[in-house]
Amino acid sequence: EAQVTQNPRYLITVTGKKLTVTCSQNMNHEYMSWYRQDPGLGLRQIYYSMNVEVTDKGDVPEGYKVSRKEKRNFPLILESPSPNQTSLYFCASSSDTNTGELFFGEGSRLTVL
Amino acid sequence: AQSVAQPEDQVNVAEGNPLTVKCTYSVSGNPYLFWYVQYPNRGLQFLLKYITGDNLVKGSYGFEAEFNKSQTSFHLKKPSALVSDSALYFCAVSPTSGTYKYIFGTGTRLKVLA
């Protein structure tokens, strides 16, 4: 089954404790992206990747890092989480950077205390 | 700045009635346009897209959308709403040049009343 898998689905952590949210897709997609969803703000892009070792900032990259060492994986790293990073995070992938629809993971709800 | 607007936070419609969820955009060039749906505690699911051609696009679950270039709009429609259509709907735009950043609207919650 074609899917995008995120882990963990739920996480409560404390300020400053590094964490990684993993994302993996099994569709051989080149394009992957991370979004955060906040009430009233919709989805905002954090980072995206065009292919292995090719990443670029989205609209809200501050406080986040990503890497793309393998085509299927695109982890999101919060080196020193802060309460304003409490949000619902989605990973997505696509076969085409502009015309292809995005396939989304189920989301990771992160709470930073 | 490039943007996507969904002017209604919530749309209520009676089951069996037609529904419209509005979307307008401000993006240079001729962007690609998408609609996604989000059910509670789930990720977004693709509904339909406009790339080129016929201005009326048909998608999943009986939804369709009409592209209007002069009004820079891409409204989502369905002739007869179902209670199961109740969800959060997002309009998105992918610019055709310059960047690979999808731009999402803030979402419209559709509530279909039995």
C-alpha cells in the first residue's frame, strides 16, 4: 500500500530536549516536504526536498533542521524545541514538484512544555 | 506576496443541497490549483487539481471545482452534499515557476446537517 509514515504520532516533550520526527514514503517520490498546521493559519511549509541531498527552506524554517540522505526518508529535527513549536506536523511527498498531488502522512502532534 | 484565501471559516449546508467552498488566489503566472480534504485526526487527502484545459475539474467523492482565471478563483462544489462530507477543506496553489513551495489556504470547515 502506498503510504507516508510518520513517527511518533504524539509526543510531549520539554523545552530544549532535542527530538526527531521521522518520515518515510514507499512510492519512490523525489519531492518531500514538511508542514505545520496551526489553528487559523492553515498549513505552512517548513522545509522541502527535491531529491537526495537537496533541501530548501519553506516559509517557517526557524528552529528546524532536515536531512535527505535516502530517497524514502526525510526526518524533521528540532534541535532545541520551544513552546511555540507546539503544533501538528505533516510530512508529504509527491512524484512531481509542481503538478503532482501531495500524499500526506497521518500527522505528528507535538507538545513542548 | 503570493497568497491563497479561503474567505469562509465555516460553511453549513443541509444534506442533499448543493455546496460551494470558495478559494481565491494571488499568484503570479498560471499556477496549478489543488483541493485537499482533512477528516478528524487524519492527514490531508487529495481531492482534485487543475493543471490546464477544461475549467471544470472533476475529482473524488463527487466533488468538482471551477477554475476562473479572470477572477483568480477555484471554488469547490458538489451538487448534493452528504453528512459524510463534513470535514476541513484546504485549497492549495503550486506556482509554475520560481519555487516549489505549495501555498495553502487557511481551510474551511464544512458542516453538512442531516
